[in-house]
Amino acid sequence: MLKVALIFHSASNDNLGVGALSVSEVAILRRITEARDLRISITFIDSFAERPPYVTGNDVTIRPTRPLRKPLDFLRAVREADLVIDIGGGDSFADIYGPRRIGQMLLMKYLTHLARTPLVLAPQTFGPFKKALSSFLSRQSIRLSALTTTRDNLSTTQLRDLGIQSNIIEASDVALRLPYDAPPPRAEGGPVRVGINVSGLLMSGGYTRNNMFGLKMDYPQLMREIVQKFANHPDKCEIHLVPHVITWTGGGVEDDRAASLKLQQEFPFLTVAPAFASPSEAKSYIAGMDFFMGARMHACIAAFSSGVPVVPMAYSRKFAGLFGSLGYNETVDCTTQSAEEILDHIFSAYDRRTELAKVQKAALLTGVEKLELYERALGDLMATLAEGR
């Protein structure tokens, strides 16, 4: 049996985007094992969490650890594995989130290298790296990895700029594979369901609470204007606020649901989605919308991959990188565009949503084809390791 360890994934993260990556990664591993007649066990080397895990199965084990406090415990965990897969939480392999996060990422990678366990860098955003030390250490770790996969062309360019000459697989986001339940058919002539993901992080001004991401506009005010314009729209829109980061204990700087409930106090006609127990539950709800927008990228990916026309609202380059690589160019940039420009684009896209759905369908096929490159390469590596055992 091949022992696969997952790091910087999570089986119970409050951020359902990280959860979407994790559920999808497990789904991909199971597809590979079925297609290649392999037997594997999957261990999440995860942080301690109160939330019940949303990744389960006889092949899944969760091993809580604190690598910064107990690095030797983490070293033992990766040494027991035949293969370690690191997805970097999707976009955390960068130094824009502060020294603690990049420090923990690099520590976990280098301990894996020290254990001499093959490290796979699953599809993720790489960079930006603004500091010389993080650039140097990241470059060295990537060179030591068995497989390096980006999820967009901007990340591929970033790695080439870092001096990575080895083979890089440019795939797409694994959450395109996230399972969900399709919504039941609806009667014609009803209200248009508009889904809005309100980011608790951006409503708070980022972790620093001081416009950490350099947004050009007042994000909370923009959310109010979007809500009001859809409320006044002649289509009689039914507006749903859809949280994608839901803290188990409630509240905090990141909590989308707390931010949505607060906005609902100002606009009582809003519907706030339930506190989802899993990423698939969130995607199933989003799939029932007719139009969607949001600043949580995986909420937008849930819409995109379930056929709902979507306008991603970017606060970092990961949005344009991912969607642009697939030929879907409806992303607005909250760091460079004004509130007026963003509103104009959102309501233009809303008017074009039938046409947008066709473009989206073609882009999704491109994404799935690119993702298959990762699945094939990972399968080849797993088969080779299994033969070695």
C-alpha cells in the first residue's frame, strides 16, 4: 500500500476554498488509484481543529500536528509517507501574507526534503515573492521537488523568472473536480437568483485591518451599492449572500457569514445562505444561482465549474491568472479599478449572462484538459513508487 501524505491541505478548515482543494485532491487520488489498480492510504498532516472533518473514508486518516512548535513530530510524519503532496493552501506559496505563513510553508517543505520523501507541488499559485530570502529558499525547494505544477500562466512565468529551468506542468485548479449536487429544475418566470460572496476579510480591511491588499475603492461601500442596484433592478432579483469562509466558533476577521449577517441587518430583504458543513454543500447551493460574483476565489470557481455565470472580484493576481489562463476574462480588479468601473462591469456581465455561460462552458473544458496533465503525471509518479515498494 502506498502511503500518501497531504500537507497544506485541510480536512476541516473554516475556509471552504482550502477545503475544496482538499476534497478535490482526494477525489483525484481515488480516480488515479481506481484507474491504475493501486492501493493507497491518505493522511492529512493537518492543524488541530474543532470543526468536524468534511473529508472522510476508510482510506483517510487525519494526523494533527504543530510544525512550528514540534518540527520533529512533523518530520516523523512525512518520513512515514512514501509521497507528500503540498498544495500550499492554493495561494500561500508567496510572501504577501506575512513572514509567519511563508516561514511555516518553507519549514514544512524543507523537513520533507530532509526526510527524503518525494514532494509533489500540486496545482497552486506561486508568488509573488517580494523578498530576496523567500525567493532564494522557494527556488531551492522547488528544485528539490519531484513534481511542480502551477494552476495558471502567471505562476509559470513567476517560476521561470525565479530561475526554475526544470519541467513545470501548467494545469488548473483541482477544485474544478469538486463533487456537488446539481439543483432541481425551476419553473420559468420566477425571480433571477443573484449570488454574492461578501468577503469578511476584505470587509475587515485584511488581517491588518488597514486596507492590507491595497484596494482602490471602499469595499464595504461597494458591497452596499451592488446590493442596492440589484434590489432596484427591473428583473426583480432574489439576492443571496453566500459565505465561503465560516468560522466554526463564529466571528473573526475572516468570517464571511458574520459579515453577511451584518449586511443583512442593513438590507433585511437579503437571503443569507446557511452555514455550510462542507465545500460540496457550498458548491451545491451556488449551483442554484443564475448569476454570481465574489471575492473568495473558490466560491467563484464553484460557480464557474457548475455552469453559473460569474464575475470574480480580485484582490490579488491569482484570480486573473487562473481564469485568464482558461480564456475567461470577466475578472474585475479591486486593486486597480474604481467602484464605478467594477459596478459597470458586473451589470454588463449580468446583462450578457446567457452569452457568458457559453464562454464559461468552453473555458471549463480547457481547465479540465489542463488538470488532466497533473493527474497523469501524478499517476505516473505514484505507479513508479508503488513498483519500487
